[in-house]
Amino acid sequence: MPIRSTTWAVPGRLSPDRPAEPAPDENRAPPPDTPASGHLTPDYGLVLLLVVVLDVSHSVFTEQEKVHGLCREMLDEIRSDTLANVTVRVAFVVFSDRPQVTPFVPVEEANAPALTFGGATAFWAAMRATCELVMAEVERAGAQGKSVQKILVPVVSDFLATDQPGDVPALVHRTEARVRMNVLPIAAGSQPNMGVANALSRRRGAVRMDDAKVKEMFEFISCSVVMASRSQPGERLELPVDALAKFARVD
């Protein structure tokens, strides 16, 4: 059964449900590395970048061990897919009082980050670190002769920044445009700042998370990465609408 997908392009709404692209061997010519059976084989010239930006201030998450365990499960789920296990490189930017950056590594080598919960929300410092991390990794991939397939940046926060934005909003928008970074704003907590969340990306508004559905949110990230690993560079990012609907809050 095809995975239903969405482009998640409109603030506060999903675009109309529609089937995902058909399997490569049905209605279009397969890419060169796809055997006649339609099963994709790894293209070692492609990399898919995943940066999980995670707000661990007390106003967002209260169960440190649970969140750490869900990060591990997310990585395991991505690793369980043969194609994603080869192409995905993952990094974490975890923040409360300050951002803590875990640099990019192949997903098969990745570990869940250490989580130090705090009271402040250094959101804009975390987004600056994210943009710098992405640009450095894109340059590294280019120097190695590799093409970046997709860049996924789920940002899970209440967006109640305790630091000043400065030029960071413009930096995020420039990075989006320059390297086609896909920022996925996910608003969590009891009273997130939806204005900041919706303005973070010029390509997507924010989705409000049901705080009881943290596990489903991490499952959405892993499912999105696996789905994106089957796309080609330059193709529009499609996201699994059913997985999104499982954690998205409808007020």
C-alpha cells in the first residue's frame, strides 16, 4: 500500500492527502542504480542530512530518560532501512541554556545525544549553530564529490526564546534558499510561541504537537527520513501524512 504524503507547506494545515509517487518500476524509468525488481540499491554518491534540533528546557520535556530512549529508537528505525542506513548522516543540536552540538556522523555510527535539561531556551543560538553545521557539512560533501539528496531539520521547541534573534531569522531563510534546507517546525509544550514557530521557515508553517504523542513525533521523523532517502536530488520533499497526523494537535 503506498505511503500517503504531504508537502506540509501551509501554516497550520496539511496540504490535501494524496498518494506518494508510484514505485520506480511502475510508471517511470528507474534511476541507473535501481535493478529491474524495483528495489533501490544504495548510491554512495548521495548523502541525506538529518539535523534534529531539540529543545530540552523544562517547559518542553519533563522525562529526560524517555526522550533519550526515543532518540535511540528513532536512530534504530532509520538504521533498519537498508538504503537510509547507507545514505543518511545525522547530527543533533540539543539546547536549553545553551546549544550542545553533536557533529554529523553516518547514521550507522550515531548515538542518542546526552540530554541536560535546563530552564532557559537559547533558541536563536541553537538555530545559528544549526545553519553553520549544515553549511559546513554541505561543503564537506561537495569536497568529497558527493551530492546532497535532502536536508531535513526538524525543530522541536516551544519557541519561547530567552535569547535575542539578531540576524538569525534571516540566516535561517538564507540557508533554506542556498542549500534547500527543509526546516520542519514542531511546536511543543503547553503554550508555544506559534508566531515564532510559523515564521521560522519561509517554506513551511509549524505543526503543533500533542504533548502526549512524543513517541509518535519521533516515529514521524524516522519515517520522513526513510521516505526522503528514496527521492532524487532536486525533487520536492514529501512527508508521510499518516505519521504526521498521529502526533499533530488539532485545536
